[in-house]
Amino acid sequence: MKVLVIHQYYLGRNEGGGSRFNEMCKYWSESGIDVTVIAGTVHYATGIKDKKYKGKWNIKEKDGKVNVIRCFVANSYNKNFLGRLFAYFSFMLSSIWAGLFHIGKIDVIIATSPPLTVGFTAIVLSIVKKTPFISEVRDIWPDSAIQSGVLKNKLLIKLSYWLESISYKRAKKIVVLTPAFRDYLIKKGINSNKVSFIPNAADLDIFKPANKYNWVRKKYGLEDKFVILYTGAHGRANGLLQLIETANLLKGYKDIVFMLIGDGMEKPMLKEAAKKLSLQNVIFVDTQPKHKIVDFINASDVGIAVLRKLEIFKTVYPNKIFDYMACAKPIIIGIDGAARKLVEKAGAGIFAEPENSESIKNAILFFYNNRKMCKIYGDKGYRFVQNQMNRQIMAKKYMEVMENVGKRNF
């Protein structure tokens, strides 16, 4: 079987971030599937383009056995919303070009969004190549962008809903990452038989428990500290100012430290906020590759996941919670809804009210004052991902969906 994946944010070698498809594609290619990925040239969190991609429209490379075609993305990606919008459309054009002139016969196409513009690429290529496609929904767009205040222009909102609608209509199958996403689509009139649930999961070949007193603690002077770790995007939707406010409430505890790893448009603002409050208990670290981020997680005492308090975020499963569980770390989940239910089902952590620094503070102090509970919650989460939520199980499930779709007549 020959599979084409359209994923603007597919990670490059040693890049940090969401690696769902890097791991999926690795497993599929090792299972004998011929996998090609059409990907972007700008990292979604840092907005940085590697110099080898500058001035290039399409460039071919390999990720193990996976064929990758990197396609032009405008350098305006991380400047502002309009710059990001222009970057989305530049990738749409360059990815269509790559699909038309660099891709031969294929059996099935997978388009994973956001951004929604990848759906248009998939539609064009599916028509030209007479190939069915699967639309994967990693986030509910445009609703999440509208609710978070990122998308305000009425014309762009209308265009976004149109892109969403035609992507779902033309797709032979829709893959969602949470049960709440499935419910959302059914309410929009999508037949439930068209929707498959394949959630994020733990990469157990990368993330696993290890000694807490590693090089990370030595490098950052954390030997005797109680470390609260956040990994991931520093964007508007994440609402990380709530962690800065919580750090301010806890600055009297000299051994509690917040470590924020990642990048995004709001990171300069967060650094400035911490500076204005004269906080000595917040450490900012740039985005780290997967083989290093595991050491940061293992060096921590508690992993935290937060988003802004918006209704749409009750539908999500942030991938960081699986990384924390795979390293047997207890979780403070500052996201209500699906993510809270998953963490509580696993017995892996406790809930804190989103955008409520007092609630987050109390959750931190629960673990700080009850160190044995860190191990109890951490062990439960580890057993949960081992038995139910590991990436290989989900990759096999995805293969069954692909094989079913690929057998159908277009």
C-alpha cells in the first residue's frame, strides 16, 4: 500500500513538538507500507525555517524509511495572525504542486489539520489522482480559533467554515483524536459511521521512567527543587500567563520551581511578565527534541497541562499528558472536559480550574505536601498508557482504517 500524508507540521530530525505522525509513519513504514509525507519548512512553535530550506519550493528528504517532501512556507508564520494565514496559503499552493508533480500513484491520502488548508490540498489531489482521502481532526477549527479570539474577520470565518465543510464532505473517513470531537462532528450532521476515534498516545519507545537526578537537574541547579514542568506551545490558546501568576503566588516557597519548555508568539510577553514580578522561580527553556524532552520530564516532580478556559477546549487531549504518564509523572490537568476525564480515568493526576491561579496553586501544594502521592498517581498513569494508550496500538488501528478506505472505489 502507498500512503500520502499531508501534514504541515511534520517534525524534522531532532525537532521538538507533537510527533504523532512521525511515530505513526515510522511504524507504518516498518510494517511494509510505502509512506510519503508532504510537510512544511517552518516549525509550528518557533517559526524558524532551517537554512537548507530557504529559497526552496519543494525539497525531498528521508526520515528513516519515510519519504518526505518539504514544501515552501512563508517566513511570516510566527509574526502575527495575518502572517500565519499567508503561511497557511503558501503551504497549500506548494503542497498541491508537490502532490501533482512529485507524487506518483497512491492508494490513500491522509490530511491532518489544523490548518484547514491541508484539506483543500487533499481534495485537489484526490480528484486529480482518483484516490480517496482521510481527513484527520487534531483540533476543532475554526471554532477553537474563533473562541480564543485569534480569528475575528467575518469573511475569513466564513471561508474557514466552508473549508471545514467540504473537507468533511469529500473525505471517505474522518479520524478524530477525542470522543468529544466525534460528538461535535455528529452534531454537525456527519454520519457516525464515517468517524473513527484514534487518540493521541504515548511513544513508549522514547518516553519511559528514569532517574530524576539527571543532567537536567545539574544544568539548571534543580538538585533540591520541587519542579513543576510544562512542555509545549506558548501561544494565545495555551494561556500560560496563569502559570506565571501561580508562580507569583508560590514565590515564598523557595524550593518550588516552574520550568516552561517550548516556544510560541506569547513567549516574549511571558518572559516580560515574569521579569516585572521579579520571579526567580520560573525557568524558560527553548523547544527541545524528543530525545532530550524525556530527560526534562524525568527530572520533574509534576507535569502540568493548561489551556484557556474556553468551551471548545473541553474537547481536547493534549499530547503532553501521555508523555507525562509514560514517564510515570503525576499530572495537574488545568483543562476541563475530555482531558480531565482521561486523566481521572487513568488515576494519573488531579484537576485544577483553568485560569484560576489559586486552584492551580492548591493542586501544586497537594503534591508538594504529599510526596508519596506523586509516585501513586505517576505509577497509575504509567500502567494506563502501557496497557491502553500506546502509539503502536493506535498505529495498527490506523492501518486498519487506511486499508479499508484504500480498498474502496473512488
